Amino acid sequence: MNELLAQLGGTAWTAVFFIIGLSIIVFVHEYGHYIVGRWTGIHAEVFSIGFGNVLWKRTDKRGTQWQIAAIPFGGYVKFLGDADASSTRPGDLSGLSAEERRHTMTGAPLWARAATVLAGPVANFILAFALYAALILTMGVIREEPTVGKMRALPAAGESLREGDVILSMNGAKTPDWDAFATVKADLKGQTTITYALLRDGKEIQVTGPHPNAVIVDDVTLRSAALDAGIMVGDVVLRAGGQDIVEFSQLVTVVTGSGGKPIPLTIWRDGKSIDLSLTPRMQIAPDNATGELTERYLIGLSSNGLVFEPGLRPAGVWDALSGAAVAMQTMTVTMFSGLNRMVTGMISSCGLSGAIGMAQTIGDAARVGLDTFVMVLAGLSLGIGVMNLFPIPVLDGGHLVFHAYEAVTRRAPPPRVLNFLMTVGLTLVIGLMVFALSRDLVCG
């Protein structure tokens, strides 16, 4: 009974945060359509979060009805003169004056219609950019020189390094930056005692301490075996597959060579050793060497392999802006690379997530922490923005294709052709949603 209640509680947690996260993204997307439509003179009759029966509504001074509906899996803006929320089929405009027609989606100039359509995905991009930038401003950025941040709790903790120390060299090899530090650290493999040259409180000193390596969990992947097993950030991996683990590469070798069979794992937390058993899952992730998405067995944890957290400095405006831009570029390239490799059969379609997978990801992110939830929200907003630009009828990208056709030919697509393409597009989108949902169920 307790397990059932815990499972129901976890399901409720997942559902609540999925609805919250999705509603934020949908609101921002639809608000982009709404506000640009308003700026360009197109009147919105209804702004809805959700579909179906209306649970709450309010009409503002401009005559727009703002509402929350019962089915919280999307939303729409219905503009004046539209037959429905898709904004592709005009209603009966015969009773409208020329001035009133100008405020409809059909009667507005082409530039105004195109801008209103494009504004939805752009709003998603702005949200993703703002969230990434806010995370960087809040969390800070890693200092350029190797600096000791918070010391980790270890089974045999040393006191030689302290928070704020700048590591100038190890065993005489200089470490002016993190790349040099990583190179020197690799050369010290097998040595247990290291002589550190440090800059501490403005003075250069030398101390003797342990090797900087330690397999301490820095991140637990969402929807992973490690997260399900209760592994937490800060846990120290002592043993895996029957062997002592000194470097993270050893753990990687054990996991990739497991063939998907359970791996006995011993971790250290709060002064106690804990024995676990994790079953690696076949997952899609970037290859450490090439960056290309590949399928391999993973348990879902990562480590920077250090006895300390890298020291941070406050992030400036440029750090936040450039970092957010890099994050969005990386996410977009990874997204298209993954789609390409799925289509060409290089990786499994199990990398595609439907509603269940998205809900689990958001729920797990909320359980891990606010920063993880915000990061996932930024990624989903970016993904939804990109997806909506695909040239598929019923999506914003399909509308933009119709507008491009009108710009070139000086006439809108014939209604019969438009209706046919919309039906094809809707069928395709529903088919993709069903296929993605099947991946959630089949791939687990």
C-alpha cells in the first residue's frame, strides 16, 4: 500500500509540474501571437490556455476574452473574423466594414499576418534565451584560472586545499588555466601525493595533498537508472562491478561493458557506505570524443572527477548573453543532429519523447531542483519554437509558407487547396504525436 501511495504521489507530482511547465511555454507562445497581432492592428477575440470547457474567463477593455479551459495541453488565440482557432479559414466577413475587416487576420496586410504568425516561435526563443541567461546570472560562471570552490565531503578528506585557493602548479607543472590543469592531472595518474603551489589570500604557498581525482556525482540525468535508484549530487562512487573506482573513466568502462545487466555499485554519503544495484539503460547521448549522438548503455550520472567544485565568479551581462546564445546553438544543433540520425536509422527512434516522456522529464527536473526545472523549461521552449517553424500546415511554419506563396503570386492559396493541405498537415501532426507516444510506452 505504501509503495502504491508513493507511486501515485510521484505521478501526481509529475502531472502537476508538467501542466505548470507546459502552460508557461504555451502562454508565452500564444502571447507572442497576441501581442504582435495587437501591435499590427489585428484584434484577438479569445486568448485561451487549454481546450474544451471553459473553467475561468475574463474580458478585458479591448474586448479580448482571456480564459482557462479544462484540457491543459495547449492553447490558442482566435482572431477577429477567424472561423476557428487555426486562423486559416475566414469566417463570414460580409457584415464587417472595411475598417473592421482591417482588424481581422484575413483583412490585415500580408506583413502584419506574417509577423503575427512568426511571433509565436520567436516568443519561445526569447523565453529560452531569458531563462538560460537568468540561470547563468544566478549561478555564476567558472573562473578562468583553476580555483578551488566548495570542497567535497570524502571518505578520507584532506585539509590541504581550501575554498578560494588558486592552483598555480601540481608537482611543479604549471596550471594557468583549466585545460592545462586537466593535462597535468592526467599525467599524474597513479600518484597519490601531490605538491600543490597555491595562491591563497594573496600569498603563494606550497602544500602537500591527495590526488585531485575523485568520482563524485556532479549531475544525475533525468529519467535515468541513477535517479530512480536515489543517487544524489555529492555521492562518491567507491566501487562498481566488483572493482574499486578511482577515476570516472573506470566507471564508464564498467557501464558500457555491462551489456545492460545489473551492476553492483557502492557509494559513500554522509559518512556511510551504501550498496546499490543499477541496471544500465540503452540511451541516446553525445559521444564524449566526437559530440555525435550515439546509443549506448548509461546509468545517468556524470562527474568532473575532482575533490572540489570549480570556483565560480559572478557572471556579467556579457557572460549571460553569450552563454545563453551558446546554449541555444548547442541545443538546436543537437536537436537537428538527433532527428537526422533517427531518420537515417543511425540511432533508435526511442530518443523521441511524447507527452508521457515530456511529463516525466519535467517532473524529474522539478524533483531535482529549481535550476534543473528552469533548464528543462528553457530546452522545451526552444524545442517547441523550432518545431512550430517546420513547414507543416497547421503549424506556424506552414502558415508562413502560405504567406510566402501569397507574397510571390499576389494571391492567397485557393480555399480547396488550403483545406486539403490543412487536413494533411493535421493528420501528419497527430500521427507524429501518436508515434512519439508509442515510443514512450515501448521504450520506457
